[in-house]
Amino acid sequence: MPRLTPFVAACAALCVLAQPVHAQAAAQPAVAATARAAFASADLARMRATARRVTILRDTWGIPHVFGKTDADAVFGMLFAQAEDDFNRVELNYINALGRLAEVEGETAIWRDLRMKLYIDPVELKAKYATSPAWLKALMDAYADGLNWYLVTHPRVKPKLITRFEPWMALAFSEGSIGGDIETINLNGLEDFYGKPAAPSVALADANESGQGFDPEPRGSNGFAIAPRRTADGHALLMINPHTSFYFRPEIHMVSDEGLNAYGAVTWGQFFVYQGFNDRIGWMHTSGGGDVIDEYLETVSSLDGRWVYRYGDGERAVRAKTITLPYRTDQGMASRTVTAYFTHHGPVIRAQDGKWVAVRMMDDPMHALMQSYGRTKARDYAAFYKVMQLRTNSSNNTVYADADGNIAYFHGNFIPRRDPRFDWTKPVDGSDPATEWQGLHDVAETITVFNPKSGYISNTNNWPCTGFGASSPDCVKYPAYMWSLPQNPRGIHAERVLHDAHDLTLDGLIAKAYDSYLTAFEPLMPAVANDWDALPDADPLKARLAAQVALLRGWDLRFSTTSVPTSLAVYWAQDMVKQSSARAKADHIPVIDFVQTRLTPRERLDALARASDKLQADFGDWKTPWGEINRFQRLSGAVDQRYDDGKPSLPVGFTSANWGSLASFGMTAPQTTKRIYGDRGNSFVAAVEFGPRVRAKSILAGGESGDPASPHFTDQAAMYSRGEFKDVLYYRADIDKHLERKYHPGD
């Protein structure tokens, strides 16, 4: 049984009053009449019968192991377990996916809702549900029943909006990435286009910048696969390290008598393991595959009171659709109506250079859901490859390993075939038929690697041109649109730690994944030392920065909680990024590359002086150890975390991924504190060995539960902060030895 650390105990004591409403509701042994009234007696009988076929085993870390007779039973139980752990996040994901956020948060969210409703239409999703294969409908039915049974058996829980989940809703959220394709549409451009009371403008508007490569804290992940010849026991190894916002995914195990036995990270509210493994195979997704979203410049004019757009030698009618956007006010509900416009390329999302911009992206939720679930039941590479042939994973790369000793990599999956003469990184001429998509590339035509001679695979949201040693693919042989991101400091780091790795064990792979070297500083350290050396003795910065430069000169570029150079280097780099981000974006260069190659000596030295001043002002001494600054803190179950320098926290050694730290820990929330509190990066992390019996270790940021009163709210926090892992309890006998609670949903 895990023990409460002083931090955990203090946090629990401080946070009880701040817990969400649902966390205070205990399961009810009898179904309350008010909750039961929302469902027909046949619905209640069906849900009750399913619940009796499902057993949930909570281990001593609070991880739910869900056992059911059928796959649908397991889905029912795992959604019930998710709701127990954090119904707030489950519901919020669907409020957002359905374009109903403004009904909860107010008018400021209507443009986010419009963005979703350009693609998500309940009428259309209901039709897709009706035509889905029987097996998929059964899973969607079970998904809705599991959440509804939770609401029925927890009548004190007050949903923000969704009081009854419907099976078709699963199609609104079918992939699992943090920020799906739809969320790449720029909200400012959308509001500029649709937010005016007059007709949409065709005047000049700023181009939409996706910002790829410029995020303050990279959204992404690390995936490593190691071939048997490089491991101690001759078994393939897989490293699963998604870099998401903390608490975005829980850790779940789902098992059925129909062959399902999947363990891993599940995005709140979805019924499939998104990144994980079964007893035969494992899969890890990293974002940033091919260029799969295209924008078309449409030449629009008015004809007989309606909008038309040029196409080829003729014109086509712009399709108009009325979309109602309800929103909450202090006086009650209000709504706004928008007429949205569509060409055959997709919805119009903004104006640019006197034209309308329509966007085209993957829109196939049924097959996406089939693929997301189907890979969890694949038993070997051939079966996994067959699932990949559905080609509906649009935002991810995939790193794969299996018990047969195979390792593989797929750079993207949904890749439209296009004319390579065009620059697909920019909007193309929508009136030219040559810019049309020409179907999808077969998986075999995309950038893939199977059992590379190098014996290892890595991806860190970087290009696929390295990461496999001498076996790396030649990117020149592929259309430029098949890869969209450049190299990054983590990619350089991963290649180094894996290149000469041999006799790896699970613990050895974890050590590689937490290697403390910070590659981004390699060119910066000698540069600033040379800058300082070149200063005239009379320059005020010569004396002012002497101690700082001496400290950095002697640094081994490795982080630790006791490292003073890490603090100085990170604050220095943060200052340079802040000063350079606008110029980097204007030059279409990742800001880290810009900082490394484009700054003048004076800019580097001035930034170092400002960083020293900030450390001195915030902490009383610019020579402050990194662990005093970089902290883990979880005070409440709120989605938008708030931090407090006066409340308990834990020191963390690893840094932002920006600096090449493979173990990522960065802050994206507005910093109102002096200390840095991580909220994005290592979240669920697992290392898996595929021997005759699968063996794995994992760790979560904080813990499994979103309830501050739960012992599993921060029971993994101290281990997480130190980079230590727990043993995964995969087999029933091991689960039974470490059992905290066994029950049927609703008991």
C-alpha cells in the first residue's frame, strides 16, 4: 500500500475544500428516483445487467483494471471508472467536442464552439452511428451506458451540461490527440470573418499562422522502440512518453473474454487505450507527421444575391448553413446565429488577400474510431498493419514493438496524395483543379521503417530523416508534404543516447529516456563565453557577467535539482526566446534555432544580464539551485490549475523539452508565481518489455484520481518528480496481490 508523503498529506489537507462537486458525491447503494426518472425502465434494467457482468479491480495505486465478459462490457466498466476518477474532465471533453462550451463558459467561447460545429453536427453523427458496423455500435452503446450508469448511481453529481450521454457522441471525439485537427483553425481569423454584423468581408486579413515549432512548451511526445539484439534479455522494448498537459489522460487496464487485454493511457471520455500495449504488441503516438491540412484560396463574388466561387472555367455556389451558438449569461441563456459558408474543399474560416480561405482536413469519424479501437486488439504486426490501412490517424506518427521481436515506425497515416509542384505549406489556389486531393497514399507509400538494421527507433515530434541511425529514411525520396516538422533538440538527444545503447533492460531504457543532458545549450555555451571574452575590459558587462560566464563555462550541460547553472541557463534561454519569438516567426524559423544561430553577441549578453537580474529579484540570489525554482504542485482538481509559492510542492530536475530534455517538464499556465510549476510534459510514461510475459513500469503525473480527497490524487507525485516508476500490474494474479477494492459498477 503506498504511503502518503508529507507533500501528499499536506496537499490533501489544503485541498479538501477546493474539490469539485462530483468529488464529494459518494456512490449510492440505491438509485435515486430523480436520477432514475431520466431513463426508461428498460434502459435501467439493461445498464444494471451490464454492471453485474463487469468487475472493477482497483490496485493500491487506484488504477482500475476492468474485467468484462464482452468487449462492450469492458467499455462500459472503463467509462464508469473514468467518471469515478474525474467526471468533470470526461464531461468537459464532450462539451468541447460538441461545440457547447459557451453554454458553460459564456459568450467568449462561441468562436471555439463555431469551430467545432463547422464539422460536428449531431444529425450527421447520428446517421453515421446508424450505419456503423454492429460491433462498433455495441461499443458506442456501452460507452454511453457506462457514463449514464455512473450518473444514475451518483445522483449528487451535477453535470455542467450533459445529463445524458448518447452513443453517437463517441463519434464527436474519435482520435485522442490533445488538440485535434479542428483545433488548428485560428479563432481570431474565424471571429474576424464571421463576427461582423455585415456580410463577410473579402478584404485583406492576416494569414493564419499555425505556429508549428514556435510553441512556448512543445506539444508532443517521445517514442522509442528497441530491437531484441540491443536488449539484455533479447526482447523488444517500447518507451511510451507522451508530452501532454498533466492529467489529460488516466491510466487504465481493460480486459474481456473476447480477447481484449489493453493497458495504457486513455483520453478522458474515450473507450480505447490511446497509447499502450497488450500482451503481444505496443504502440506509441507522437504528433507532427505529414502535412495533412490544406487551405484553399477561393475567389468569391456575389451573383443574383448569392455567393459563388470560381472553379476551373466556371463557378460553383457557396453552400450556406445556419449555425446557432447558445451561450450562458448572468441573466440566463442567450444565443447568436451565424451563417457559415462552405465550398467543396470545406468550411470557410477566414479572408486573406481579398479571397476566402476554405480548409480541408480528414473528416471520417467512424473509421477513425474503428482504427483507434482496432489497434488495441491487434496481436501481431500483420494485424496492426491491417488496422493502419484504415488510414484515419491524421495527426500522429506511430512507434511500434511486439513480442515477435519486431519494431516499426509509421510517419503519419492519413496522407492525401497531392501534386508536388505546389507548396502545400501555404494556401493554394482553390479555383485550380490541379490542387485537388487525389485520394490517399497507401501506407506502403508513406515514410515507414520496419526492423531497421540499427536496432532502434525514435521520434520526438521531429522529422523522420534521423532517429534510426544509419537506417533512417532518405526524406528526399518522398514528397515534401509527407513530413512537416524539422529536427529538434530532443531528436538530437535521442539519437545520441540510443545510438550505442546495448544490453538494455526496462530500467536501462528508462534511464536513457531521463538522460539529463540539454542539447539546446551546446552552441550557446561557447558562444556566450566567446562573446564575453571579446568584450573590452571597460565594458560594464565584463565585470557584471564574469561570475555568470565562469559558471556556465564549467557546466556539463546536465540538469539536476542541485544545479545552479541549469537555473541560469534556462532563465537566459527563456529571455532570448521571449525577445526573439516574433522575428523567428516572421522568418519561419523555429525559435530555438533562431536563438542558436541568429542573435548578436550583444543580444546574448544582454539577455544573460536580464536573466541574472530576474533570478536575483525573484529568489534573492542569482545562484539559486534549479530544484528550488522548478516544482511540481497539484492543489485542486480544476482543469485550469492555479499555483501558489506558499503551498507545498516538490523539486523537479528535468526541464522544458525546448532545451533538449527528453523528460519534459514545462509551464504553459500564465506565470503569476516566482517559481516554475510544470503543467505540460511527462504525463503518463511507461516502459514495456515484450517477453513470454509482458512486463512494464509506469508513472503518472500526480496520481490517478482528480479528487483532492482521494489518496490517489498525488500518491505518485514524489516518484514522478524523481523520475521513478512503479511496476505495472498486468496479470490477474499480480493485481489480486495488490488489491485495494473489488466491485461492480454502481456498488
